[in-house]
Amino acid sequence: MLTTTSLIAAGTGSGVLGILAVSLLLGVLHGVTPDEHTWPITVSYAIGAATGRQGMKAGLLFSAAFALQRAIASELAYLALAPILASGALNAWIDLLVGIVMAASGMYILRLGRELHLTEWLEQLLHRVVRVGSHDGTDGMPSHDGGPIPVRMTLVHGFIAGWGTGAFAIIIYTVLAPAMPSAALAFLPGLLFGIGTMLVQTLVGAALGAWMRRRNLGAAAMNYVSRAVAGNTLTYGGVLFAAWGLVSLLLPGIASALDAGLPTGLGIPNLDSINAGLVLVAMIVGVVAAGSFVRAIRRAQVLGLVEVRAR
């Protein structure tokens, strides 16, 4: 039976080409499995894009920046910095930073206002920081006349999120990168891993964007719903990530136990246990994104944005 362990062993025993082939395959597997950083961000921006082409662009930009980060980290790991890259403290700080960037992007998309139920002085401060106007006053929903979502922000997300260290990153940093014959080639396992993830996330982004287009809501409703879902998913998903990062920093023992989770018996990273990362993905994608979609559709109908199409 082919397992992740046997795949890695076969790759490292087959020279440079074998290592690179395994790195690419692991990247594809990483893109498919519910990773706590890639899926919530790609889903948010791809749904917000509302077309297959723009959804593909969102997935491509995110994973391109991610691939660059992994190439740099792979090189650093070869230079004996893997223990630092894999430290729990660094991962906690990355979760906190990713959460802040996600929440800031989400609030920008929602154009702030009262949707977060913040105190008045804090809302005014946030307005000044991101320099955006207010919305139509509907709790949790953006204005219906806003512009398109800035998918270029996925580049920032991808580069920051890549520094988080999961099971796949550990394999790259401690096994595959050190097995390369020289420092000049040590970046390649990380790069190929990132390219594998890019292939999947680009397809995922295209599929989600096309799915949104097939809702046939009309241009105004599509714009409204896509921004509401993306904005809320990034905002509240970012809050969850930041909260988890703080817990990991303040209570590392508890966080470590939750990270270990309950084993599932599957020999695939990200699926081998029910842990904090998997729960985060389920909450952000399954609860926040899905709930925001339903709510936004209803609100678009109330606002009269949904076009009545003749059959």
C-alpha cells in the first residue's frame, strides 16, 4: 500500500529527480487536503471573484506567493534553520499575523461601518486607517454599490501564510531540502511543493468562481453576494486565526495538545487527525462562508438586487 512515508522514502532514494517529483506530489496533496491557511483564503477570494477567470487568478496569485515563500524556506532549512522554521512560537505568530491580515482585508471589502459592532471610536480609527467609506448600514453586509474585490491581496496572504509550519512543511524542511546535494539546489523542493499546491488551488479558485457565476443572480446581486461572502469569511476567519494564534502564544501546552488532536488512522498529513487546524477550516469554510452566502442571498432579495429571469 502506497503511503506518504513510503512515497517520501522512494523519492529520497531516487536522487534529485526523485526528491523533486515527491515534492511536487506532496504539493498537490497539500492543495487537495483541508489546510488551515490555503483553503479559507482561496475560498474567500475565489467566491468574491464571482467568475471562473477571476477565481483562477485568486488561486494562482495566492499559491504563487506561497511557492516563493516555500522556496526561500526550503533554502533556509538546508542551511540548518529548520528548527527555527518549525518552532511552535513562530507558527503561533504566523497564525496571529495571518488572522490580522485576513480580518483587515475582510473589513476593507465590507467597507467597515457597523457590521463588526465595534465601539464608535474604534470604527472611526479603522476608517482612517484603510480610508474607505461607510456602507448601507446593514449588519454584516457590505453596501450594494461597492467595487470589485482586490484579489492582488492574495499575494500578501500567500507569502505570510506560507511561513506557517504544518505536517507538509516539516517534511520539506527536515527530509527533502536537507537531502539535496548542494545549497544551490536546496530551494527546489520548496518551489516544486509550491507549484504542486498552485496547480490545485488555481483549479479550486476557477471552480468556485465559475460556481458563483452559475448562480444566475444578475450582476448587481452577484457583486453584492460575492463581496458579502468574501468580506465576512476573511473578517471572521481572520478573527478566529488571530485568536488561535494568541492561544498558542499564551497557552502553548494546551495549543500543542489541540494541534495533536484525535488520530483518524489515515496516513495523510492534514487528514491524519481531527485537530485545531481542521476545526478552523471547518468553521471558516463550512460555517462562516456558507452562512454568509445564505444570508447575503436573502439580503440581496430584500434589496431587490436579484433579477427575475423569464423561463
